Amino acid sequence: MFSRLTRPRALAVCALPVVALLATAAFAPLPFSLTQPGLTADVLGENQGDPVITISGAPTRDTSGELRMTTIEATSPDTEVTFGDVVDAWFRTDKAVMPRDSVYPSGRSTKEIEQYNTEQMEQSQDAAAEAALNYLDLTDKNIKVDLKLADVGGPSAGLLFSLGIIDKLNGDGAGGDLTGGRTIAGTGTIDAAGKVGAVGGVSLKTQAAKRDGATVFLVPKEECSDAKAELPKGLRLIPVTTLKGAVGALEALESGKGSIPSC
């Protein structure tokens, strides 16, 4: 014999599975990483007591101003990110939620990912040095460039490394500094031919740049819209596609002559 449930009881019974499902989702790990503004480092200066750029085989200049590469900090590959974490980050401007596979190579252990990021940084440094020497037409000279930046992985500092090498060797080409004495920040990969590539996380990197005193931010042109999304007040965006274009924009900014691209 069966008895009929009253409407309130029926709703309560039906709601139980839904509540259980939501509770499970709230605590189940999701395939995301949480990111936030990371450290910045002046490639013209020192990092952890060592010069970031060391050049031998050619005279170098004393420089003023700063060229700050920027980073984001992400939860480690084995960190469990829950639905609650995602909701919290979603409503904050100083954090972002990114697919884990866009931050870390999939199918690799934490140790393998660390090794991968180190290799990416080393390749980026080699390409940055070659791009800078190509730009200055110094590839046939016996010039050695050593780049050292502790605790940073990946290829996104390539553009700033190249600009730092150029500033130390040539400045603006007329006796002045490429920075014009400013604190310039930026991001972007670079290849040996001087092509600048996208990196991701630029809206967080602009916040890190502003926090550390930058007034100008060089951004890969294809990421202009992302950079503008949470752009801190007082930070000027300059889109770039090539090393030559980046140098030209900084020279125009310093001299006050010529056009400066904008997002």
C-alpha cells in the first residue's frame, strides 16, 4: 500500500539530490588554475644580487630608467581548485581563472612542468640575444650575452630581454637611454627575427606593472583588448608586433617626435 506525499514533502525529496549535487560540485576539483599579478624585474638591473644582463666583447652603457618584465603567479599544477574558488576569483579584478592546460602543459608531472618552463626560458633568452644583436647588426662580432633571472620560467620575457640588451649596447642611438629615464614594463615572446608574440595573462601583468611604478606598458598587439580590460589608471599601453617597432615607439616617446601606436 502506498501513501501520497504532500506537496512540501515531495519538493523536499526532489530537492535533496540537487542539493547533494551542488554540494559535490562546490568541493570537487576543477581543471582550472587561479592566477594573480606576479613579480616584476628590471632587466637593466640586478635580480637576487646578480645582473640580469651581462655582456662581454663590446662596451656597454650606464643606463637610467627601468625595463621591467612582468609575470603572473598561478596555483601549482597539483593544487585543487574548487567551484567556490572559481566563484570567488570571478568577481575580483586582482585574480583570474584560466584553464589549467593554458597555464601548464597537460599530461606532465610537476617536475616535468618545471623543467619545461626552464627550457622555455632558456630558449627565450637565446632568441632575445640573437634578435637584439640582429637589430644592431652585430651578429658578426664576438659578443657574448648572458641572461640570468632566478625563479622565473617561460618565454614571456623575451621582448624585454632584447630591449635591455639594446639599451645597454646602444641606448636610443643618439646618446640617450631607450627608456628616457622612465619605468617601462611589458611582456611578449620574441623570436630571432624580432617578431613579438602573445603570452596571456596581460590584464594581470598590467596590474603588476603599475604596482611596481611603471607608466608605460608594451603589449603584443593581438592582446590589446585583454590589456585594456582591467587597465590601471595612469598606465599607457603601446602595442607592438616587432622588436623594431618597440624600439621605434620608445624612441618616439623619448624624443616627442613621430607617432606612437596605441591600443
